[in-house]
Amino acid sequence: MNPYYRIAAMVLRMLAAGFVLVSLLNLYIYWFKMHREQVALSPGHCGYLSIPLVIGSLILVKSSAWARRLTRDLDE
């Protein structure tokens, strides 16, 4: 296996994990704040806070293909 492929895949997966982690922490903090203040959750705000979760999931799913394409382009 090409070491550049492994590095590119690792970097992309770490980036995706960061997006997912930040999104989950934002959602948890928002839920905790609303629970503490006894206020109803807003679906629009929850949707807004979950955008990085969707982006991170997309990057995680496509990381292998993107790493393969990146290393193929760099080898040429």
C-alpha cells in the first residue's frame, strides 16, 4: 500500500472525525442549555448545528476514494 495514500486517508479521516466531534459537542451543549432553562428545542437550530455532522459523515464516507484520487494525481 502506498504510504502517501495512507497519510492522505488518515488526514481526511481525522478531519471528518473533527467535524463530527465538534457537531456533537455543539448539539450536546445546546441540548443541555435548553434543558437547564426549561425551553423547547428549536428544530431549525438543531438542523443548523448538525450541518458539520453531515459534512463530516460525507468526508468519512468518501475519504478512501479522495485519498486514492489525490495520490494518483500526485504520482503523475
